[in-house]
Amino acid sequence: MLSREDNERITRVGPGTPMGEMLRELWTPACRSEALEVDGAPERVRLLGENFVAFRATDGRLGFLNEGCPHRCASLALARNEENGLRCIFHGWKFNVDGVCVDAPTEPADKREAFAAKVPVKSYPVREAGGMVWVYLGRREAPPPFYDFEFHTPPAESLLRCAVVHGNWLQGVEGQLDSAHLNFLHSTSAPSRGTAVRSMIQDGSEPRFEFIDTEYGFREAALRDLPDGSVYARIREVVAPYYSFIPGADGQPRFVVVIVPIDDEWSAHWYYYLNPFGPVPDWYRNTALDRSGPDDNDFAADRGSVSTIWNQDRDAMKKGHWSGLMQNFVYEDFIVEESMGPIADRSQEYLGSSDSVITRFRKFLFEALKNHARGELPFGLGSDVDYSAIRALAIRYPGNEDWRDIDLFDPPDYAFQDIDAAE
Ligand code: FES
Ligand SMILES: [Fe+2]
């Protein structure tokens, strides 16, 4: 439970808010790279409660500007994208990717150049990686070093999908942190397939959790002792403020969930599905991703809303489906998030022991806010974090070893994927 004031502090993301200012310190996933074609339509992007346009100029470079034209605020999403710049359709002023006004044709010809040079245009540094355009919206002269996450160079057959959810970003992130819901919310819907490991796990055994605190968040292992003396570990990583690296199991691809605040009440849930051992398996596409909507930029748009109680199927529940939310397991997450209201009121919560990860994470965020107010970069951004070494993995290892010693990028022979491959 939080006070109302604290709930506001960690949820609200607009300019000038403590969390909003801190999140602007990060390179932020903004839109899909392929949405931007050379001289193509600019993409309207809403992030952290502000509106922008992204575009790819004639020479292939990317521009990222405030949406409103600096002249009289017409949307530059309507602009012509031509000859290395966006030309506003209202009066023809033109802006290049560096955020310079290069033409203002409504001004007298002899003064035009000097006038244009003084027009203040807000533009932002951008990068491209992992199929995404990333933007730095912060105030510092130099952005922090760019991330080099594993999913920045994904296997060719990885998938990237997005769902737009009517809920504050933090309730999405907290849903990812919360392992206790797996055996309830997803008990019918979670994709699964019989494996050697599954049959070794004793029925009903609950995992024990162990953590390593990191500068950027934490690494967590859910550990189960197997009858043969080995240990089955599901190791995941949480990178503050909104990245969750989740291991595959039973031959599933592992995935990375990135929950980016669109504004206080809406969030973009980006899902990377990665299979380092081959293509994303057909059975996974056909079961786990089945019954999603067709739009990869908003694949859960057909989930319904509170007015229809998200089309919950009570007959199916009577027949054994746990949630009655019939599309697939990620829809269940989105719907539960939305059901809390646009900004969950954490002053009304009553937390139990299974919520300790959430409590830890909130403390971590408050600590970061405190340090940020003193001028520090949050989440280890000011130090030498090796983001490329972050990975989630499901693995079986001998009981006399420690999961903390396992190299996730060079796992030993008893790595879980070998068990799968042998099937
Ligand atoms: S509003 Fe854009 S040129 Fe006038
Ligand atoms: Fe979930």
C-alpha cells in the first residue's frame, strides 16, 4: 500500500513530474523502424504524455521532432516529407532531421534565411536497434550510452508485436514482476508442451525464489529440486524501469516485454519473441499467439472493455476455463491491468507475502527518484552496466552447483534447451 501522494509520484510521467523527468533520462523505445520509409508518411508518436513526429528523410536519416509546427502548431504528422525535411502543409515552413528550420516561404525573400535560422525547433537524438526507433527525450547535453541488449540484434525469425493497453505503465510492469499470478490467471491458458523436465517436476511443487540485486534492477531464479537430485531453474532479469526478460520453457522462445508509457493512462506493451536455437516454433505461433488480433502494432485491440467485462465467458468458466478470457494468456494480463482502472489506486491495496517482489521494486524506484533529484542518472545508467550480458534462461543443473555461477550466454551441457532439442 502506498500513500496517494507516493502513488502519484511513481505513476505519472508527464513533463515536470518526478517520474516523467527520470524516465526522460533513458533511451526510450518509440516506434517500429519499418514504420518509417524514406520520404514516407511521418509517424505520430505519443510518449510520456507528449506528442512527436518521427520521419525518415531522403538520405535515410531519421528525424524526431515535436508534433506541433513551431509556427502555429499545425501537426507535422500531416507534413510533406521531401528533399530531406518535413514541410508543414499549413504555410510551407520546412524542418530538417537536425531540428533546423531551413525554409519559411511566408517571409519576404530577402529576410527569409535569417528568419528561418532563428525559428526554435525541438528535435531529439534517435537510434535504431532491434527493429525499433529509440529516442532520447532528456534535458542533458549528451544522452547516456545507448543500450546493447541482446534483442538489439535478434535472430532473423524473432517476432516483435505491440499491444496498446488502457492502463498506467507501472501496473503493466508490476504484472510482469508478479509470479504468483501464473498458477491462477494463466492456469488454463499458458502455452505448454510435455517435456522431460516437466515430468520430473513433482506435481504441485512450488518453486523457491532467490534474487541478485543489480544496479539496473534484479536477477531472479525460481528454483525447483528435481527427484534426480538436479535443480530446475527459471532465471529472469528485470531491468528498471520497464524491461522484463522471461525464459522460454518447454521449447518456447524466450521473450522480452517492454512496457513504455504513452501517457499517464496508456501504455505500449512491446513483446519480443526470440528463439536463439532456431525459428520461433510453429506450435508456439499456432497456440500461444493464436486468437490475437491481426495488427502487430495493436494485437489485442479486440479484447473488449469494461463495458462488456472484456467479453468474459462464464460458460467456459463453468466448464473449467479459469479466467473465461478466451483469447490467450497475454490478453489475460492486459485485461487484469485495465480492470484496475487507468491508474491503479495503490492506497487501496492490501499486500501479502507473495507481493514482496513488487514491494522491493517500488522501493527501488523511490530510491532512484531520490537519487535522481540529486542529479544522479537512474538504474545504473551512469556506470558500466553490460546490458549485452542480460538474458533469461531456463536450465537444469546438478544440485551441488549454484545458479549464480552459470554463464547465461555459454550455458553448460545440461542447459534446458538441450533437453528440448533431444525430444
Ligand atoms: S503552422 Fe506550420 S508553417 Fe504555419
Ligand atoms: Fe501474466
